[in-house]
Amino acid sequence: MKYRTSERTGLKISELGVGGHEYRPMLNSLQFPGEEVSEEEFSETQPERNEIIGRAVDAGINYFDPTMREEAKSLGEALQSLDLREEVHVAAESIYPLGRLEENSSSKWQNVVIDEVEERLNLLQTDYVDVFNVHCPESNYSRGRLEATVEALEKMEEENKVRSIGASSHEPSFLSELIKKYDCFDSVMIPYNYHFQRAKENLFPACKARNVGVVVMKPLSWPYYGLPFTLFSLNNLETGQCTPAQTSKQWILESPEVSTVVVAINSVKELEENMAALEKEGEVNEKALEKCLKFALGPEGKERLRELAERPELDLRNYARKALNAEQYGWSVIPNSE
């Protein structure tokens, strides 16, 4: 495993990290529509999750970034049972905090944020997180609420419950302006992949100038939101010694500004494939990614979306339908860097 140092956080981070949205059909029904899964049913996946986390750490992965509450709880239980908390770096965030902030007067905003952080710490079974991300600051906060959030997180930094402050967003231009205005942000988390390259334009230079770390999400979710691009691979696609998924991660890691790439890992087999991407040397096969993108955006890609819309995996079906009905949902193909 290779590591990159995030200068402002001081963290030495594995090039591959484990992110959120594991076991997607079993998570929050507001995010992933389908049948509700009971707490008991979800807990039955914990032994498998423990094995994945244990093997990941054995392989050198030391960065974990759960998203949903269920994922945070699962990671916390794994790290506790395996006694691995001090071996890894853990990031956290509060999902969609705007509602809770709106329900309270401005005098209570900082307390709301502190309660959110404490809840995550409890779920993770830890007394600190290495990074706490402000989630979607471009849409979840007014200026006053954002500044109250930052002040609350800075207080928790002083208490050593939050080691560093980050921001997570799908809008690289907004993050670029955010870190220029507020000097408190030590890292950013952003989608970046072969199709969605806008972070190169202004965010990466801004991060480099301020030594802000860059965590990459959505390494496979392109060009349609929520759908792995590998679903649009040609059957006879020549990829050389790497799979398309491995090639995508290699392409991302060619950018020196990137600290780590976080991926959802749902099985030991997926873990092994992700690890193999870091072990293979040679030039990145960008042509393979180009062919996948061309297929996905063309008529055959639209037909593939129609097929996916009828698949039994409800989470995939939901995203495929939204991609096909962009006008109805206000969604469309993720914009590229042009």
C-alpha cells in the first residue's frame, strides 16, 4: 500500500480508503427506496463487515469514511470488536443537518451541531474523529448557519473530539471559494473521475496553494449519478491487465493533489479487486475509459438504462429511472468538465 500525506491534517493516508453506501438496499429508505430492513436484519451483516474491515486494515488501508448512520454504526462495531480504532483514521459527517438547524433559533445552532457530532461519535464508538466534514455546504446551510457550524466544530477541535475540519460537496467551484474564504478547512471531499473533471479547473489549484487535502468520492459513479460506469462496459472491451474499475482508480491517482480515493466495498472479492488496482504498474489505459463513456452516453447506453430500470436491485432501478426521466426529476447526466 502506498500512502500520501495530507499536509494540513498531518495524516498519512492510504491511497485507497473505504467510503460509504455499503449494502445500499439495506440503508435509509429515503436515500435508497425499497423495503424497510429491520435493525436485526441489518445486524446480521456485521460478521461479514468485520471480516472486510479487518482484511482492509491488514492490507494497509487506514482511511474510513462512512456516510449514513447505519454505516457509521457498523464501522464502529467492527473497529471496536477488532480493536483497530487506533490503527486507522476515521472521517464523519452529519447528513442533511438543515432541518434540525431550521427547527431551532440561531442561539441554539452551535448546540445542534455539537449534538450531531456527539451522536456520530457514539455510533462510531470513539471519543474523537480525525476529520469531520461539513456536508453539502452549498445547499444545507445559510451563511449564518455555516459560520455557527464552523465555530462549533472549532470548539470541538479544542476539546480534541474533532481533529480536523473538512467539507464534502458535489460542487468543486463552491468548495474552491469556500476554502478561500474560510481558513478552517483542512480537507475537501469531492467527486472526481474520468468524466467529472471540474475539480481540476479551480479546486485543485486552490487546495494546493493552501495545503488542503483532497479526498475523492464517486470514482465509479459516472456519467450517471448512482450508477457504476462499469455497467456500461462493452463485452469485448480490451482493458489490458486491469479491469475498467481498476483503471478508473489508477486514472484518479495520477493527480498528485489527491490524498485518497474512497470506495464502497461490499465483499472480500471487491476488496481484493480494489487492492489489485494499486499493485499494477504501467500506463493507465485511458482509451478503455473513453470507450465506456462513449457507450454510456450513446443510444446503447440509453437502452442499458432501460434494462437497469427493470432490474430487481431496487437501488439501481431507482437511479436508472431518474437518469431516464431527467426532466421529471431534475436530474441528468453528470456534467463533464467542458
